[in-house]
Amino acid sequence: MTVNPFVINEKPVTQFGNLFLSFEEKQGSNGAYYQFNVTVGPLGGGDLIERKYFNFAQTPNDTKIFLDGLNQATNNQPMTAVNDDGVWVEWQWETFRDYGKKTIQHYKDNDVNKLQADNKGRFFVEKGAIKLLRMFRDENECIAAHDSVKGIENSNNPFASSGQTAASAPTAAPVADKETASKFLPWIVKTAMNGGNRVDRNILATMIAGNDALRQHFTVDSPEVVAEIAKLETEPVF
């Protein structure tokens, strides 16, 4: 095989954050299947990463990647990752090639720019999934692992670059800050929809009350929550 000298070779970058995981059983045309709802809040702040994985009679590749990582990170005890307050994890984005006929036809019809060809001329679409690497006991253990992996010298401030002092490093927002907590509202409201197109307000009230960050600022009747419910209930169901 000829090596391309202009290709940048680099290992996947590991990331750290707070993982929120829930799952539900659904019914499809071919019978029951499971849907996994995954949300990751990056350590240090940033946009939430939200994904849904589906486990049908034949498990899709992205779901295999996620479940393999979940089982490894939890020592084959995946239910330990289902927690209203989330669990702290290290993860990376793992890519794969989807050669499926339905996938190729979908992108031919809708987004041909996503199609690629391998060295045999076969069409594929590059996709990816969250691959969990480690699950930590708490936030402090996650921060220590982050420092070690990123080569950060100042253990008192995990988001300072090497040589930076604590005084000059940015300060993370409080965990219970209302703005931070509000970012989890779409996820928790979607989960309370229980697979339909209407939110079960009793389930939602229980979930908010059981989440330390959310219950400080919201109830099921809070304007922000009511607005999120209205938004999701009016979205079309596919």
C-alpha cells in the first residue's frame, strides 16, 4: 500500500464530561426495540452532545460502538451509568463506514456531498458514535484524569494550560447555575415524552425533583419548562 505523505495521522482525541443516559422500550413494525438517549455535558463547559442509539433485532454499528464502550467502562454493569445526576466519563468519537444500500440511497436523494468512495469504488458514508473509555467515581476523579491526559501541571485548576497560574486561568461556572441547568431541560423533557408526542407531566415532575441541579431552579410549571414542553409537543414525530 502506498503511503500518502500529506495525510495528517493522529490518534482520536479523548474528551471528558458528565454523561446522562436513559433508555426505553418501543414498538416498531418489526416488534419491540430499545432506544438509548445519550447526553454529554463537556467538562469545563460547552455545547451539549446529544445522540440517540437504537437496538433492533440486528444492532446497528453506532449502537454497537456505544454499548461496547458502555459495558467496558462499567465492567459489564451498564445500569450503574443510569443516574439522574449523570456520571463522569472519558470518551472519544469513533468513526465507521456505512455501506448500507438504504443509507447510500438516502444520501443520493438528500445530501450527495456526504457520499465517499473507497479504493474499490464502493460508496459509503462516514458516521460516528460515542465510545466510552472510562467511568469515574465522581467529578474530582474525572478532573484528575483530565489533568493527566492533557498534561496540565496546575492540579488546582484543570482548565489552565501548562505553566498557567490559577489566577490567570478561566473559572468554571457553578454546577447549579440556572443557565447551566437549563441546558438539560430539552433532554429531560424529551425523556418524559416516553416515546410518544406528549409529555407525561408526572414523570417530568419526578425527574426534575430527583435532579439536584434542576430542582433548585425549576418545577414542571416553570415558564422555561412549559415553553420546552410546548416546543417538543408541536414538533412532528418521525
